[in-house]
Amino acid sequence: MTPFIAEIIGTALLLLLGDGVVANVVLKGTKGNASGWVVITIGWGIAVFVAVFVVAAYSGAHINPAVTLGLAVAGKFPWADVPLYLIAQFIGGAVGAFLVWLHYKDHFDTTDDADAKLATFCTAPAIRNTVSNFISEMIGTFVLVFAVLYIAAPDVGLGALDALPVGLVVLVIGMALGGTTGYAINPARDLSPRLMHFLLPIPNKRDSDWGYSWIPVLGPFTGGVLAGLLFLVLGS
């Protein structure tokens, strides 16, 4: 498996399972309907674990453009490979979101709440405030990328178990910091599924909230860069 294919598969798995748990919680008539935020955060944490575990040996399992950028800034990943990884991740995000729609199509068709349908694909703020929403995404992603840099460091790496601590980091970010914006902390997790929401034939859907869409892209990129810079400053 090439790194390009691995990043597509890993990001698709992440979105299939992560957006899948959101669909199970918010769409009408599912077995998990209304099971709540804790189910969503645990589901996303385990989704990260599965995706990282499957493709880590082939691509390093970035599965997140902000992680790729942060690693490059920190000198842990070649800049020449960044564009290829980002393209693969955005493709994987779209594939995963499409599979969630395919899997839950009957429930999308019977759900009346247009906001719930959008939430299955992408994030939205609890309180809409451009500055604080951006800061929330930046801080959450900073924590993720900074932790990943140390988890992946040669002197503290856990080998095949790297997937577990990364999944736990995402779990605690969701529980501790995710209440403001839904913690995209990954441009490919938000932008690609948002595009699929726009393109797919979903009955009675609302607009895809493009006015907000830049925040879960630029916020995570900023957080990733800051994490990489701090890692460099600390001399690790």
C-alpha cells in the first residue's frame, strides 16, 4: 500500500466511523438515537484508533492535514510530501462521508431536522462567534498535534500502540474542549464532508453553512503550525 492510498483509506475509515457515530446519535429512528455527546466523543476516539492502527505502517497515519502540516513545521515530515498527503486526506474525507450517507440513507430520508442532517457531515458552533470559534479550533488542534509530536518521538514512541494514545488524546479533546464548536480539529474531517452534504441528494436538507466553513479549516491549520513551532522551540 502506498502512503497516498493509505492516507485515503485511513481518513475514509476515520470519517466513516466518526461521522457514522454522529449519524447513529442524531438521525431519526436509529438504534442509537439521542444517546448523547459521550457516545459521540467515545466513538470518535475509537475511530481515530482504528484508522491509525490500520494505516500507520504505510503512511504514518496522519489522516489530518493539520497533523501533516504540524509535523512538517517541526521537521518531522518532508515538505515535498505535504501536498500529496493533503490531497489524499481530503479525498478520504469525502469517501468516508459518502459511505456514511449510503449506510444511513433510509434515516437521512426520514429525518425532518435539517440541522441534524448537516451535523452528521460537519461541525457547527454552539455559540456563533467568529473569534472564539476560531480560537477553539486552534486550541483543540494544538493539543492534538503537540501530543502527536511527542507520541511519535523516537525516544517515547510506543510502536504499534501509537494508535491507542492518539485515540485517547482525541477522546479527551472532545470531552474537554469539544463543547464549543464540535471539535473538527481536522480540515479534511470538516471540509470534505461538508462538500458531500452540498452534493448528495439528501431530502429537505438545509444550506451547508459555507460562511462558517473556513473556521474548521484555518483554525486547525493554525493550531497545527503553532504546535510544530513550539516543538521546535523546546528543542525536542
